[in-house]
Amino acid sequence: MAIEIEVTSKPEQETSFWTSGIYYLSLLLFCFIIFGSAILFYLNKRASNKIDLLNTQIAQLELSETERKFRQDKKRIEDFQTLLRKHGSPSIFLGSAEGDFLQTKKLAGLIHPQVQIAKLSINLEESEVNISGMTKNLITLEQQLMIFKQEPLVKEVSLSKFSATKEGELDFDIKLVFDPSVFYPVE
């Protein structure tokens, strides 16, 4: 007895068009997903680098804008300082004096104790001061004129008028021309 082995081959199953189509479509879709992910990763990295570069440029622009504004403000301050230096200041001249006129540059340091000032006008452009006042006698008026003439910062002294009042006092008008440094700070 012999055993016979019969080899039968299975008939090849025909794959349907849809099955093979879905297989190849899935394979193609998988490749597109991998390729698309790689492209998106690359574009994301590139966009991040560009954003960082733009942020750096913005920071530099903001710094230069701040620096420009700072320079503009500095120039304004310097211009204002120049203007203040050129601006005369009679308020210092009219203040009370503690010391001689050369140090304080205050009119009170030049006035005789027995002289009363009634009116005072200042012309800063000409460095000129017109004083109207009164005193008890001619000697005091002469002493006042000598005080003005002895002051080195007084360039010119002129007595324009004087007259006696009913009470026996003297009214007078004196014009003084000062050195400009009295009213304007020396640079």
C-alpha cells in the first residue's frame, strides 16, 4: 500500500480591484503624510528663525528710536540752557545784600543807609538802571554818587535831576550803566 500524496494547489485568489487600490492608496497616503510632516517641520523651523530675526530687528529699532528721542531731548535741554545763560536776571540784582556788591551783585549793597529809593527801572538790553529817590541832604546825595562811582561794575553814573521838597529833603534821579555781567551770568 502506498500512500499517495496529492498536491493540489490552491487556486490563486484574485484580488479585487478595490482591495489593491486601497492598499496602494494607503501606501501613497502614508508617504505623503511622512513627506508633508518633514516639509511642515522644515517650514516651522524656518518661520521660527525668521520670527527671532524680526524680533531682534524690532528691538534694535526700538533702541534706536529711544536713542533718537533721547538725543532730541538732550538737544532741547542744551538749547534751553543756552537760552537761560543769555537771559538776564534782575531778581538777583534786586535781592537783599549780605556783603559787598562785587561779590553779591545786589543793588542793596550799593545804597547809602540814609537814601530811600522811590522808583527803580531796569533796562536789561542796555544794562541800565534808573533810580528815583530821596535823601535828607546834599551830603548824603554826594556820598551816594561816590559809592556808585567807586564800584568797578558801574560803568557810568549820571545825576539827571535833583530838587528840594517842602520838607527839606532832596528828590533825585540817577542813571547807572552796569557791566553786563551784573545781569547776565559769565560763561
